[in-house]
Amino acid sequence: QVQLVESGGGLVQPGGSLKLSCTASGYIFDINTMAWYRQAPGKQRELVARIGSGATMYADSVKGRFTISSGNAKNTVHLQMDNLKPEDTAVYYCNAPPQPPLKRDYWGQGTQVTVSP
């Protein structure tokens, strides 16, 4: 089993920055692909950013403002969030999608990000 734990959420004003971190533990192996999702109240969970095999992708809504990167520690991932907007307010989830040897998605517990004046 794999456990994902996020940290770094909080309350910031528009234009501010936050850095989210996620660490995977429980089963020791190299995870190639990890992603960040977010879900606002009444909205579908949406993919924010993904990193794998050295490639990154971003949702159009965050492109140019957010940066996903792998951590120095094994099986870690970060999301640097700059120039935050109120519409970025959501619960952010770390995700490890199906990939050898994972047979299913694994999710973190979520961390709240609130952007408000």
C-alpha cells in the first residue's frame, strides 16, 4: 500500500504564493508519474499539473503561474503556486496514477488552499 501526504496549504491574499509538497511512503519504489488535482465546492475534481519522465503539463487556468517539480527526496513532488487568484481556492490533492507496479490511483488526504483579500 502507498500513502500520500500533502502539506503547505493555507490562506493567502490574491497575488500571493504557496508551495505544496507531497510525499509518498509505505511501499518503496520509484514512482514515475505524479500529479496535482484540485476540487472546489460544487465542482468536479480537475487536473492541475502532472509530471512524469521529465515532462510536465498544466491546466490552461494555471499555466505560467504554477510549477510542478520532483523533490530531492524519493517519491516527492511539489507545486509552486504564484500569483494566486481567488478562483484557485480549492482542496488540492496529490495523486499517483496507475503505473507499474501500482494497480490503481492513490490519493492524498487533501490540503486546503484559500485565496482571499
